[in-house]
Amino acid sequence: MTILLPITSAQNYRWIILLIATLAQAAACFFVQGIGAISVYIQADMALSAFQIGTLVSAAQLVPLVGLLVAGELLDRFSERLVVGVGTLVVGIALSAAVLAESYWAMLLFLVIVGAGYSTAQPGGSKSVAAWFDKSQRGFAMGIRQAGLPLGGALAAIILPTVAINWGWRASFLVGGLIAIFGALVFMLFYRTPGGVVPVARASEGSVTNVVLSRLAMIREPAMKQIMASGISLISVQYGILIFTVLYLHSRLQMEVLQAATLLFVAQGAGVAGRILLAAWSDRCRSRYFPVMVCMVAVIVGLLVLVWLPLPSTLMLSGLMAWLGFFGFGWYGPWVAYVAESAPADKTGFVLGLAMAINQLAIVSIPPLLGWLLDISGSFMLGWSLLIAMTLLGLLMTIQRQGENNESDRV
């Protein structure tokens, strides 16, 4: 049963909502964001190629291609408590069961099921926060909530390798599953609908085909073109860093896996700060979108340094990873706030799901592609260069679209 709170209580309870939404996000993504930290152990034990390691990550992101759209529509019709809670429970149960997987293909199957549950976490938590916070604080709140993803990844980068060393990498699946179940139960127990919220009436939209076509037509909106250009390029960078940093540092610099995982932790930790600070900055910018463009420039610079400049000390490398984490993970806070504010009031859930589903195209394709480039060349250079080129193209497209918007405003 949904419980409505009075407005005065809502002013205080919204911070509880923000806390549990952030916790649920961190718990749901803990293992998916942390699998790169134990990829060396999985690869060695199962004799996998870099392409197969990349495909493991894509397996967990495959169902959300459609699942995010379905989750978004469900969120516009049902309580966030139900949609997010049940989805995160599915993540936890599937990961716990994956301990029994004896083959690569069985592990892929369990990760596909994980992806089905994970589809609800991103748009659901974002819609929850958007409902509880007004525009003046929405970016800051959304940044804190979105920090749950790199926070989960940062904790996973430390915890999962330790579990793998002491009890084997399969035990890492069980730990990830138990954490997801905990997050689901907390969200379902404490989530409430804000008082004074009046459901937006929906006009009759006709057949299922008409509904689908009307939703997908949103892709042609000018705001969505900006959202797609930046989202696809930056999410590609984020997952490139997430999945291949430990392999890159272990291979190129002969680092111990735990040391390399610690540097990934630095990147993830900086990403937590980035999502909060950049989103808070976007509340005060004339354009909510400007911090996203800054992130694209910063990511290009950081990747160029990683690829072309020597990094003689661990301190310098830590600084670079913090830079890439702050901007390469931090962009998501202001970006998702911009998405929520660009959506019609009665379609916020679907627009969030649509934007995130478009990002999923990159999330599914980029890890295997980077792995394949590594397999055929024996070098990480092609993969990092691809990410630089994608981000530069996305930046140019965004600048062009921003210029067209400004010209339209003057007219």
C-alpha cells in the first residue's frame, strides 16, 4: 500500500528517500560495476579472451536495451517501491545463484537475468528523486543519488578482489547478490510517495502500436539529440575505464592486481565526488547542460595523457585516474537531471528509460569491441584511441546542437 506523507514531513523525509535511493543504486550495481576488478582471476581460471571478458559485462547490460523502456513505462504506472524493489531483488537472487555456474555460458545466462532486474534501478531511483526535490535542488540531489553507481563500483573494486583471493572469484558473485538483496529490502521498507503529488492524467493513446510510436518519436526532439550525443560517448568512456583499467595497468605497468584495483577505486571514488559536485554546479549554471560539455573536454584530455605521456610515478598515475574518474564518471549527475527536466510530466519515467536505453547500445557493444581490438592488435592503443575519437565527435555534435538552440532563442 502506498503511504502519502504531509508536505511538512516530506521536507524532512526527502533526505531519507535520497539516502535509500542512493543505497539501492549502489547495491544494485555493486557487482556489475565491480566485475572488472576480478576479471583477471576469471580470465585466468576459465582461459578466456579479452573479447569474452568484455562480453561478460555486456551480458548484464543486454536486457536493459529493452528493459529500460519497459521499466520506464512501468514507473509511470506503478509505485517506484514495487518496480525498483522487485527488480533489485532479481539482481540479488540471480547473482547468488550464479555461484553454481560451472561454465562460461551458464555464467552469461545468469548475468543476462541480472540485467533484467538491473533495468529498474537507474530510471526508478532517478524518478524517485525527481519527484521529491524541486528544480532548485534537483541537480544536487540527483548527483548524490547517481553517485551510488561509482560508490558501489569503488567499494566493489576493493571488496571483490579480496573475496576472490581468499575464497575464490565465484564467492564474489554471492557477496554481490547478498548486497543487492539488502538494498532491495531497504528500499521497499522505507520508500514513500511524497504528499501532495497528484497523478498526471493520461489521454487515450489508442493501440499499443500508437503508444510505442508516440514514445519513440521523442528521439527526434532537439533535447534528445544532445542527450544521445553526449550520453553514448561518455558512457563508452566510463565502461572502457571500468572494465579495462585493471587489465591495462596489470599488462602495461606490470602492477599487482590489487594495486591496479586500488587505482580503479581512486577513479570510482573521484567519480562519486564528481557526480555530486558537478550536479550541484549544474543547479547554478545558466545551462544545466554546460557541465556535461566540460566533462567531455576533460575526458579527451585525460585519455590523451593516459595514451601518450609517460607516467613515471604511482602518484601521477593516481592523479590521472582521479581526473578521469571525476569527469568520466561524474558527468552522469547533471546529465540525468537534464534528462528528467526535459521530459513531459506524465512521461518522466519513460524518457529516463529511453535515454538510458540508448546508452545501453554503447554499454553492450563497447566492452566486447575494446576486447576484440585488444585481441587482434595486442595493444590497448586502438581501444583508447577509439574512445577519444567518439568523445570528440560527441562534443562537436553537442556544440553544433547548442549553437542551433542559441540561434533559435535569438529568433
